[in-house]
Amino acid sequence: MPGEKVVPKKRYSGFFGTDLENILAGAGIAAVEVVGVCTSICVMDTVGGLANRDYAMSVPVKGVADFDSEAHRFSLKRMEKLYGAEVS
């Protein structure tokens, strides 16, 4: 959509080597919804980065996927229990 920010990732976390932190802070964002693939790698690393920066976050189960179903389930639980993400 016009006016939306696109932040190309450079590594697993959306924060590594990007301006994501400055973009969120500059826009006054307090809560972030994270979607994407792979749940056990990129999604979980980005959620960890959000948690370490004290953002509220949600991860919709229908908005994430993984090539490994066991890792997918583990990652959803970990993000909820360790990082405080709302998994719905």
C-alpha cells in the first residue's frame, strides 16, 4: 500500500542491520503483530528482538508457518511463555 514502510531483512531477525527499531520508535508504535515464515527461525528471532525492546507483540497462528511442524509448535509456546507474545 502507498506510504507503508518495507524493511528488507538482512538476517533472521528483522532488527539485524535494519532501521526497524528507529522506524517503530519514530512512529510511536507500542504493539506489533508478527507474521511470516519460518516460525522457528525468523519469526521467533524477530519476536525476541521485540521483547528485548519491551514491545507488546502478537503472533497469529494462521499468519506463521514452518517447514518443521514440531519446531513450529515449540516456537509458538516459547514465544508465548518466554517472550510474552500473545499467540492467537
